[in-house]
Amino acid sequence: MRIAAALCALLVSAPAHAEPRMTPSPAILHDLAPTGTLRAAINLGNPVLARSGADGPAGVSVDLARALAQKLGVPVAFVTFPGAGAVSGSAGSGTWDIGFLAIDPKRAEGIAFTAPYVLIAGSYLVPAASSIRTAEAVDRDGVRVSVGRGSAYDLFLTRALRHATLVRAPTSAEAITAFARDGLDVAAGVHQPLAAYAAAHKEVRLLPGHFMAIPQAMGLPVGRDAGAAYLAKFLAWAKADGFIARSLEANGQDAGLAAP
């Protein structure tokens, strides 16, 4: 009985999500920080994940990169990009060690992804007077859909749409600009910035529902197996610890976007 009581006391006093041992081996450091610095690719085209600030980039992806560098015991450097397509397109260039991108089969050819850390949605924006009322009605002949080139929803809609035509802008932000400027029929993108635009412009409206789920993950170039295993372990800790939810909230985003 005394042993049982002691075990019970230990379980009650132990933290719900004790931090695992994460001392990096030389192989892990070689994979994640080959230059001695963790170079993190930051996509500034998705405001849910990152944004520009007076003191550099900020957001949940930035916070995760800093936390990972701390556990590795190395400094961190941020390599910023205007959109996700530019990040994924440079995966083999040697300019970054980890990145933060939506999981996609095409990207997975060159990037090894972790499990998702944030789940967001892809939505459609249309003119207020548009006859299009549902997401399903977008895919018809003559409908022009504005997207950010190389974004997760560009890749997804390239596979999914059979009749509508994609009109690609250099970045996701420019896709909204092109939609308004050029009189396009639909803008596709991350729900939050589209919702913010709709709230500020009464001449447009969001279609109900979402056309896709966008699982955001950490990743590194393929072939770095020791680094990939460590990155997966790090992310599992960050999720269980509540780090991601707290970071989202601290950066003005919905903590409920954190992946379970």
C-alpha cells in the first residue's frame, strides 16, 4: 500500500507532458544546422504563420524556429520569402535548413514533412453580386480563380478543378489584389486573410464552407534522416506542451488552429 501511495503521489506531481531528452547528436546537428546556425525559411505570405515586424519576422513559425535552435544549442537565422512557392522551390538550394509549409504530395518530393502543427482552411472570395453561391459551383467553364503561384491551394486546385481556370499571381497577397483589380470571378486562399479582406470590403463576400484543409508542417530537405527524426520529436513535444497554442494566441491568432 505504501508503494502504491508513493506511485500515486509521483504521478500526481509529475507534469502532464514532461519534456523528453532532446540532446542532439553530431548527426542531428549536421542535418539541422550544417553551418553551425539553424537557418529557418519563413513564409511571410501567410499571416497566420508569420509577418514582418520592426525587429524582424514574428509569428508561430518564428517562435518554433527559435525554440528548436535553443534545444539544438545553436543560433538561429531567418531566411524570409514572400510566398510558399518560393520556399518550396528553393528546397534543394542549400539556403535554408528547416521550413514551414503546407503538406502537399508535390512538395514532398523534395521536402520531408513532420506531422501538422497548425490546421487552417482554404476559402473562396467572390464579388457580392456573383451568382456563385457554393464552393462546388466554382468549378465551371469560364470561371477565373485567382491564386498565389506555388501555394498549397494552387497545387491542390490544379489537381481538383476540371473546368475553372486558375490565374496565378506571384504571391497570395497579390492574388487578392489581382482578383479586385482585374475583375476575376473568384479568389482562393487562406481563410483568415480572405475573411479580413471581406470584412473591409462590402463589395465582396466569402463563400460558405471551405474547399480544402491546409495542414501546416515543419520540414527539411529530403535525405536528412537523423534531422527529420529529431524534428518530428521536437514538434510532438511542442504540441503536447501547448507551446503552439500559446504562440498562436500571443501572436494574435486563434489558439484553436493548433493541430491536436
